[in-house]
Amino acid sequence: MVVLSELLEGSSSSSSTHGHNPSTSGHSSSTHAHRYDVFLSFRGLDTRHSFTNHLYKALIDANIITFLDDEEIETGEALKPELESAIKASRASIIILSKNYATSTWCLDELVLILEQRMISDHIVIPIFYHVEPNHVREQQSSFGDALFKHNQTMDEEMDENKRRQWAQKIDRWNKALTEVANLKGNDVNGRLETQFIEEIVKDIYRRLYVTLQSVRPLLIGMDDSINFITSWLKDGSSHTVDILTISGIGGIGKTCLAKHVYGLYWCEFHRSSYIENITRKCDGKFNGLLDLQEQLYYDISKTRSIRVDDVSIYTSKIENSLASKKVFIVLDDINNLVHLDALLGSKGFHPGSKVIITTKDRWLTESCALLKTNIKPKHLKYFLEGLHETKSRQLLCYHAFMCNYPKAGYEEVLDKLVKYCQGHPLALEILGKSLHNRDVVYWEGFMEGLKKEINSPINNVLRMSFESLPSNNDKDLFKHIACFFVGIDREVSETILEACYINTRSGITNLLDRCLLSIGWNNELMMHQLVQEMGRFEVSQESLNKPWKRSRLWCHKESFRVLKHKKGKGNLIGLSLDMRMLEKEKLGGSFELKTDALSNMDSLMLLQLNYVHMHGSYENFPEEIRWLCMHGFPLKSIPLDLPIDNLVALDMSYSNIESFVGWYSNPQRLEKRQKVDGSCLKEKRLFGSLKILNLSFCEQLHSIGGFDQLPMLERLILRNCIGLCYVCESIGQGVELVLIDLSYCTKLEKLPRSICILKKVKTVLLDGCNLGESQIKNMELDSLEMCTVNTIGINRRTSFSAFVGGIPSDLKSFSMSLPRSLVRLSLANNNLSHETFPMDFSCLSMLKHLYLDENPISSMPNCVRTLPGLEILTMGKCKKLKSIEYPPRTLTELFINPFGMDYIEKVVFDPDMSPLQLSINWSDYASWIDCIPWLYEIQGMVKIQPMVTLEEKVLHSLGWTNFDFHNYRRAGSNSSLEHGIQLFYEFGIFSTKYEEEEMPTWFTNRSVGPINIIYHPIIISKQS
């Protein structure tokens, strides 16, 4: 149930033989020196079979490892060695001072030793006055006086002078110890129910033990925001509701540590609590493992033992009945199977006020659980845990490597490399830091190089669990494909290519996203954490450790080069990537030229990337199964006629020397040559019958393109930065499948083909930087158009605003009226638009969903924005004069603000009937959320800051303020009164005091040192980094 010991790394695994409860989590002790959490000192004659037994059971139930002496009879005068050892091996002692406690010399010796431990260490001592008065203990009166009198009599009767002297010294120590323990803060059982009294003792000792654990090591470096987030969720809840929080993220990112930490802080505020850890491992690794966990959960929340049954459904029913009767706090750690989740939580619901935290690698797992399909659904919140920022990553690595928060001199450069390598992954930082502890810089540098070769590590093993949990071979193949070749490539492009390779990407990518093995970047590109990508590549390398040509995929440029150079490639290869820019040594050696017949035996090759590779020979040697051919820096002036292209789906020859894509199709002699090469019929053959993506970006020699009648399946035409392009053939009108045309920064392009207007499926046209007249744009009437960029006006957040050239049309109002009615995204960012120059009418944009107004000198949200009936996303980042955002459209789901450069925003007001939206505030330029507060004065109904002097007296009284004479206090060195320095921060119904000084004023009488929690709403506000 309660987790103490595992909060510390490397703790001993030994447990007490004195009644450790096997049904609990079985956590190890807290440090190497401490075998026990608590030592119980008591007089067996008084309490062994009553109070002490009940207290001991409660401590064990709370998973507090407790030593209790089983021996009933005292033998000999000296304290038993095992008792002395147990006291020294315990972190705390509970002393039960009962009527006959002082009659036992052993008890008194235990007391002396316990207090000595308190003096020389941080040993915690909690006295319990069990039906005795503290003053009687302090003054040795009543039964304590009688007991000490008898001990004095024993001393007087001793005939041996040395023994009498020893008795005198002992009695003196006992008297002092009794006085000292009575002066400590203790607990008095008189007049109280013992069950409630014991519960309070357990909570008290737990809090004290937990604080001690907290001070031992900074286990949660960089997680302050996440802790505050979950704390606000725990505290911001009605006693009439049930809340579930799902924490998701890749393995080793800190989900378990975070949940364990929060559980340790708040478990005692609920009637019952349970922490079930490593659920996936325990269920998969042991027969009837799920039944064991059900039994543990049932006991934790009911405190009753039931007869073991080998039926999951019966245990689920028992758990459901227990959950309905008490306010509980449950943490289910590392659960990735829906069957396990339903078996542990059931479907009947919880007692009001209960809280459940679930940690998982599958962020959508809980959406399908039975509990959320009931008529009365619990409130469900999902929290995705990301890696640490660079500063916190450095701090965590330094802590484990140097045992401090900063690097030693001379280590800075290699430390930065390691921090970059780990990309904020806490487990990786911890493991590497410990591996490098007490090592010199040379070792560090060698270790860094070794990381690139040695992938089979503890970090990798943790991440592999997510990979192994993928439900199908399709998903595993998809993950390997992306890890080897498609990280950083547009999602839609990747999906098109991989679908042609017989991979189901629609469900596959969703499964990878759910398990945090994949993410989608701001530009819609596929992204992977570097360690996850290395794990995926490691899986491929296991196919053949020493013979890379026997693997299914080759991504290592050096290995690919050697396989091609020695012509070892076989039919097992599916994908191969080679970029000669990554192999400078081979270039210098003059051996970088390869022959095309090196590919002749790779019959199954579908994914081929040969960037800046010079190949000699006939291109008919290229495999016919190729779906994706990427050849950046292709040296020839035209595409080889003998290149097999029948199955080609994507051709990327960016940065090449190609001069024309027209001559190939318009020259009959070349068509006849092609016919002779493949034996095709001139009238029936479509040369690029399968091609869907053509990318010739940055081909500076390209001057014209045509022959679109030979590209019946083409969906994406990308000609970005073809600065020599001046002609696009009218045959583009035959590209009936085109959905995207990118002609951005084709600076010599002055005219668009008229046939472009007849295209029915085009959704995106990018024309930034083209030398087109305004009439060309207005005449481009495309009913299906969703995105169009022209000069500095853009409809796609993905475009780099800083790269726009030219100015907006002089008549912006008429221009807005001429925009396509099908427009979905519109960006007017960085156009120097004020209220005077802003378009007044957006009535034609009824389908607009995304509007970007960033970096414009507007002071408030323009009125015309309110008229957009379907707007979902509005961004107003870095609008330096922005003062207010009032009543955005009710359909809005996300509002993005970047406060950088702003003085303040006075007010943000939402329509009370709006659905919940996400307010995203980018404070990456600020040290913390509190630093952003000065510019955000009020978000109506959510956040507000106001001087205390303006509040009603009853509000101040309710907050504990009784002194309102603010004018008697002034800031040092300031003429302003204190009323401006003290403000109340109101947030979601919670008031807190904000005082803008470096030190707490002396007139604050109640002080404490501890963490500061800045509460923010878990749904409305999200952190953007």
C-alpha cells in the first residue's frame, strides 16, 4: 500500500522476519544502513496482545517495515544484541509508555539507546502515552516512581561495589531518559478510540518517514510542473465525483516515480489506498499474476482476507463492492492491457471523492475501459509526460555523475554531448551518470563514442517493452521502417510510401502513437525520441549481428556503402539508405563511386535512398520493386530512360542537376527509346503509372516541367526553390489526382497554367516567393482549396514566416473577399496588421478552422474573428501590443498565446456557454509559470490577480489575514506602500498570496520551509515548450 522504501535507489532488499505482510507490495528498506522503518518499544505485560498488536498490524498494512520483539520473557540483565542492532538499523522508534513500562530494565535500556540514536543521527522518536500522564513520566511519579523506587532498592541490596556503581549509573540514565522522552511531542491515548488513534499514529510516522526520504536525494529533478499539475488535480475535486488520471509516456520517462511520489504525499488523506506496481510484468511473468494483484488490491481497500479463488471475475466483483463503500486513492502502475485494467477496476464505479492514477505506455488504453462506459462516468483526464528540459537534464546528470548540480571543470563539453544524446530521458541520464561517476574526462569521451555502438543496454531493455507490446507484426514492421528511414519525413508522404509496401499505416501509426513510440512534429513530420529510434534499429540489427547484408534494412551509411561496394546485397533487403556526405573518409580515399549492378540481386528492395551517390552502369539494374527512390544530388541532367519505374510511388530528386521534366515526354524519339527498353506499347503505356509523389525541390537548373498526362496517379508535386523554373505545362490539368502543388520560391515563375483551375481535388497550393501578379491569384478559383500561400499571406502554419518575401496586396479587404470559400487554414502572421489595416469582413470564410495572427501589432482580437462560425484554433503569439482577447467564437478549441515581448494582457474573456478549450501559453522564454503572471492579470472565471487592499474584509478573514494596516509597511528603498507588493492569486476557486520580494517579511509569524505549489488547471492551461 504505502510506498516508502523504493523511493531510494539501490536500497537493500532485506525485509523483517518479524511479521512482514506478504500481501503488501513487499518494498525494501529505505537505505543500506536501515533494515527497518520502525522499532516498537513496549511492555509486553501491558500491551502485547492489545494495543501494540493492533498498531503493529496497522504499520505492516501501511507497508512500513516494523521490528517487533517476539520474545515474551526477558533473560539476563543486558539488552539482547539483536534488539540493540534492530534499534540502530531502524529509521524511527515508537515508544509505548504504559503503566508497567519502567518496571522492565530492558524497556528502559531500549529507551536510553533510542534517545542516543536520536542525538547522533536523524532517528525519529514518537512517544505514546498509553493511559499514563506525561507528567508522571517526566517526574517519575505514580507507577513510574514506584518502578524506579524498586530499581533503587535492587541497587541498595547489591553487595558488590562495582555492580552497585553500575546500577547507580543506569538509574541515572533511566531518569534522564524518562524526563527527555516526556518532553518530546507525543500522543496521548486517554479518552480516544484506539482504532482512530492508531490510524493517526500511522499517518504521523509515515509523514515523518516520507519527509526524511525526500531529503535523501533529489529523485524528481525537473518534475516540479508535473507534481504541481497532479497536486492540483488531486485537490481540485468535488467530494461528490470520482476522478481518473492517466499518465502516459515512453518507458523510463518518470511515470512511476511521479505517481509514487504523489501517492506518498496524499495516500493518508483517503479512507483506503493502494499502490499496485509493475502490473504488466507481474501479470505476464507469473501464472495467476493477475489474481495475485487482485488479492492485494482487495485487501488494501477492504482490510479483510478472503479465501483465495482462482477466478478473476469473482475477485473483480469483490473489488467492485469494496470500491463502492469507501473513499479510496488507487495507483495502478505500468498497466498496458485492457483486460487487466477492467479486472482491477471493474465497471460499477467508486465511492464519491475517490481518485485513481493509472500509468501506462498506451495513452488511449483507458478510453476503452469498462468503467468509462457506465451511465455515471468518472471524470477522466490524460497527462502525457515528456522529457526534461536541457537545464534539468544537466542537473540530473551532474547529480549522478558528480553528486552535485553542476559539472566539474573540464567536463562541460562532453557533458553537453551526453545531455543532447539522452534528449531529456530521466532513466538514461541516471544510468549514464552512475556509469560515469568518479571517471576522468578521457573515459567520458570514450564512453560517449561507445554509446553509438553499444545499444543493448538497460535503457534499451526498458524501451523494448513498448515495442514488444505492439499487437501485430504489421505494427512492428512499421515501427522498424520509420526508425530506419522515415523519422523527420512528412506523415502523409510516409503513409503513401509505406501503404505501397503492404503496410497498414492507418491503424499502425495510431498504435505507435498510443504507445509513445512515435510522435507527430509541428510540421506534421514523424518524430521519435532518439533512444526509441536506436531501440528500433537495434531490433533490426539482431537479425544478423556481423553480416549486415543479411538484415532486412540497412540504415548505417558505412554498412550500406560496404554492402554496395562489395556487391553483397541479397533478396532479403527491403530498405537501404546511403548518404555519401556522411562518409568523408571514403571520399578522400577516392573509392566513393559505386556500380549500379550492386543492386541487381536485391529483388525485394522497395525503399532506396542514395543521396549524393555517383553510380556507374545501367540503371536497369535497379530492382523493379522499388516504391520509394530518393536520390538527392543526382548528377545527371535527366532521369535515366532505363530506370525501372513501373512500381515507383515516390520519386525525390531534390538538389539535383535535372534541367527539364518536359523533354522526356514531348520528344517522340525518347519515347521510342523507352519503348525499346521495356518493350511497351507507345499508345497504352503510362510511364509513371504508379507515381504519387514527385519532389524536385532545389533543382536550380530545372527550367520547365510537363508531361502530366503520363502521371495519372500524381498527388503531390513539390518544386520548392526551383529558382530557374519559368514554365509549367498546361498538361497539369490532366493531373486529376493532385491534392498539393508546391511552387514556393520559384522566383522566375510569373505565370500559372490556366488549366490548374480545372483540378477538382487540389487542397493546397503554395506560391510564396513566386513573381506572380495579383490577378493570377484571384483567377485561381479552386473549389476544393483549403490552403494557399502567396507572398506574405499564408495558410499553413508549417511555412516559415520569416522566409516570406514581398508585401501583402494593397487592398487587403478585397483580397480577403477573393480568398476561396473552402479555405480551412489562414495565416496573416507577421504582416504588420493593426486594427486600421485588418480585414473587416471574413464572411466568405465559413469553413475556416485555423487562424494565425502571430506577430502583428494588434491590441485586441479583431471583431471579424468572432464571425467565423467554425474556427477551432486561434494563435496570437508575440503580438506585443495585445491587451485583451474577448469572446472568441464558441467553436474555439485551442487558443495559443506567446507572452514574449508583451507588457501584459489585461483580460481574456470567454463566452460562458463555450465548451472546454485548451489555453496554450508558451512560457519557454520564462523560468517558470509564476514569472508569466505579471502580464496575465485575469482570465475570467479562471485566473485573476488583484491587490489585497482591494478585497473585502471577509475574504481576507477567510484566508487567515487579520491585520489590514498595510500602510504601516513599505518596501525597502521604495515610496510605494505594501498594498502594491502583496496580491492575491485567484485560480479556479483557490486563493493564494503573492508577495513580490526576495525575502519573507519579518511580520509573518507563521513560517515554514518547503516546496511551493503553483496550482494550474489541468484541462484549460497547457505548457508549450
